[in-house]
Amino acid sequence: MPPLAVHLMIGLGATAAAAMLAAAVLIARQKPIDDAFLGASTAAARAGGALLERRSAESDSPLVVWRPCPRGPELRVRPEDLADRAAERAGLESALELGDPEWSARFHVECDDAAFAAALLGEPARRQAVADLFALGFSEVHRDAGQVRAVWPHFTQAPKCDDPVQYGAEFGRRAADALSALAAHASSAAAPPPAELSGVNVPEASGLVSQTLFMGAASAVLGVSILALFLFIEFTAYLPFCPVDGWGAFMASLRVSLPAGGIALAAALGRVRGRTWFMSAARQAALAALVGAPVLGYGAYCLGNALLDGGPASVYEVPVTGRHSSHGSRTTSYYVELGFAHPGLDAWSMDVSYFEYARLTPGRSRLKLVTRPGRFGWEWMASRTFQP
């Protein structure tokens, strides 16, 4: 190795070690400050009737302050962003007009019960309570499941201050006071807007689809899609309906799955158009469609190709030409190479179980593979049998 490269590697290693040492020193110095701040703020919040807690001891974990309140409509306040403004101008998302343009330009309210949201946040003191929580560092305010809470999603360290104990006490007191103001109105969940809000433009809540159900359905589609993707990647050889040329079949399925996914996404968003939480729903639904349309579409395409197939079976006697294993962090995958006399595929690698892998001998073992032509023209594996 050239001397310059050696010196460069040594220099990079020394720099990395110095950076790690400096980070360790900073963490060690910061921990007592964080502990003092959290201890004082927790005590002050409890004295004010709220509970402040850090969800885990790890860095970058959520900091949550909450207090109980009567059950009622779900409500969420988060920062207003460019997507919300664009959706409101396009008429896709409704905005709760409270007669306070400056506050409404900073915060976006998501709630299915517009009358409740208007009654709660129509009071200037309660809007100020929300602003106070965000000024402290929280970035989300929720009211659901019998509690009102503020969330600091990525709390890394205590805010910069001269006295962490004094500031922690003030932090906890202000957070508890703000939550008290927001919880005080929670019992009037079904009450109409007060008289002073009679001239406020409150959008109607259509009630067709609730945010929880919509988000849950989109999350379920996303979860099933990720599971199906894992199965297609890891267990293709064990799924009897998978085509021999999986990549070719996948590309062919996109001609159907992508338009179908687009239509489903448009239909779903049409159901929540005009809601205060349209953009949150659009982001979740778009992610579910982006993953679900190609993955679930491919699965449906393969199932239709196999289940609707009435063609004759073809039997292949395939020699095992080699084998290898792949070691991951927690698992080991086993593969055999096959001399597969098939149009467009001169050789083929198939994942197998450990017991099959241990029994097979390259050059002597054979695979009996039964395939069918497929309803859509993609030959698929009906069965396989290894002969040691």
C-alpha cells in the first residue's frame, strides 16, 4: 500500500476516534443537566395536575406531558405546512376559521367534530395555551382517549439554560397550565359553539369516514404489503404459484396494478376530501398505495395466473450444479444452482431449506420440477421434488 494511503487511513482513524471521544465527553457532561431538568419539570408538572415523562432513557426519545380529561372527539394540532396551505386553496382540505389569522397560519387543526374544535379553540386563552406548548418545544398537541397531551417527538437534551432546575420547574408549570386550559372544555364535547362564535365559519363534519378508521385501514394495507414483499423475497421457491420468471411477471403486473392502485387512491381520498385531516390521510394513503399496489398487485396477478390456468403440465429433470449459503446478521440462507434447460434461463438459483441443502450433492442430485404454462403466459411452479 502506498505511504500516502497509509497516512490517510491513520489520519481518518484518529479523527474518528477523537470525534467519538468528544461525543462521549459531551454526553457525560450533558446527562446531569438533563436529569436535573427532567426531575424539576416532572415535579412541577405533577404539582399542576399533569404527568411529564420521557418514554425511554435513550437519546432522541419522545417527551410527553399529559393529563386526564373526559372522553370526547379526537383533536390534533400540529404546525401548518405548505402542503396544508396548498390543499386548503385547492378545496381538498377544510380549515377551521377562528377569527385569528395569525394563529391559523401557524397551526393546523385536525378534528372530525368541527363544532367541538371551534368551541374549544375559539377561546383566545386556549389558543394561547396551544401556542405556549409549541413555544416550549412541543410539536404536537392531541386530545383523545380521555387525555390531552403534548408531544416532543425527538427530545435529545434539555434546552439551553443557565439553571436547569429553575427552568425545568418553569417548563413543567407552564406545560401543566396549558394542558389545564385545554382540558377544562373537554366535558362539553357535544355542545354547540358558544354565542360569541356564531359568526365564525365552521366547516361541516360529514362523518363518512373517521380519521382513526381511515388511518388504520391505510396502515393495515401497508403492513400486509410489507409482509407480502418479505414473503416474495425470502420464500419465492416455497410459494407454489410463483412464476419461473418472477421479474418478468412482476413487470407485466405493473401494467394492471399501478392504474388500479391509482384509482383506489383517488377513490379513498375522494371520501375524505374537505376534511381537516385530508393531508395527513393523503400522505398515509399515498404510502400505502405506493407499496401496496405493486406488491399486492403482483400477488393477485400470480394467483390469477395459477388458479385460472387450465394448461398441461411440463416435467423437468434438472441437475443440481452447485450450492452456496448467504450469512446475514441473524439468519443464514441456503441456495442451490440448477442447470435449468428453459427458454431464457440457462441457469437458475433456488433457495432451499437447510435440510434440503445438506442432502444435496452438486453434480449428482437432481430436481424434478413440474410447471404449468399459466393463464397469462407466465410459466409457474406447480411442485418440486429433490432427488439426492
